[in-house]
Amino acid sequence: MFNISQVSGAVVEPFLERPAAGPAFVHEQREEFDRVVAASGADIRFNGSKAAYHRLPADFIQMPHEDRFESFPAFAETLAHELSHWSEHRLNWTGSYAEGELRAEMAAVFTVAALNIPDSNNLENHAAYVGSWLEALQNDHKFLFRAAAAASKSADYILSFSRPKEEENGSDVEADAVGAA
């Protein structure tokens, strides 16, 4: 048996821990995206693997290093997808695997769109889920609408950590109404 530090070559490259080298991509919305991600407080762990996932019960997001992605939008979409799964745990959502994946895909689209990050045009991961979505839609005609509504709430939840808090009691509205009377 060998320790991974005793082995070299392309076979072990994906498993080697590498220190974070900073952002691999420069993008005009990079700072805002990083601010949203940091504000969420999610435990995000980067490593050399190609896998991205949210792990329960440990409650962390595992992400490949940024340089494993073809573009900043592809990286942002993947991280937003995993943040959506992270939000599901906090919003106490349940449902089928297909529903959770559709919810996460849609929430990722909503999140990056809200941050003016263009679509990555990489549909490879999306295509992998289509069969399960079609099957779920055939069995439940409200499936798409329920997933879209939940995805919108997930995106709002993720973005809420980085947005200023609004007046909760509406006192500004009441003051304007009294002044106009």
C-alpha cells in the first residue's frame, strides 16, 4: 500500500491536494459573484477531483479547482448549482432526485442571471438529467412549476446573504402616507 504522496503521474493528479492559486478566471462580475458566495457562509472545499457535490450530513460543498472549468460562467454555474443543494437543506425541502436536480439547475441559472453572468453554453451536465426530468413530468404535471418556484426561492435565499436588509415594518411607506394626508 502506498500513500498518495509517494505516487506520481497523471493517474493520481486528480486526487492530489493543491493549494488554492487564486481565481483562474478574470470576469467583470467576478467580484460580485465571490462576494455572494462568501456571504452565504457555505463550507466550500476545493480539491483536484472533477466532482462537484453537496455532502450531507457533513454539510459541505466539494468543488474542483477553478482551473478545471472551461470558463468563469461554467465555474459559476456549477458552484451556484451546489449552493442550491446547500440551500435545500436550510429550506427543509424534500422531493425526488430528479426534482432536486431540476431545482438546483434552475436556481443556478437564476442566480448567475441575477449577477449578470452569461450562460456558459455547456449543456453536457444539463443533458444528463433530462431523462429523469421527463419521466417525473409525465408522472406529475405540477413537477416543473413546483421546481421553478422552489428554484426561485433558492436563488433568492443564496443572494439574500449579500444584499442589504430592507425595512421590515414598512415605516417609510407609512410615513409617506401620513405626510400626504
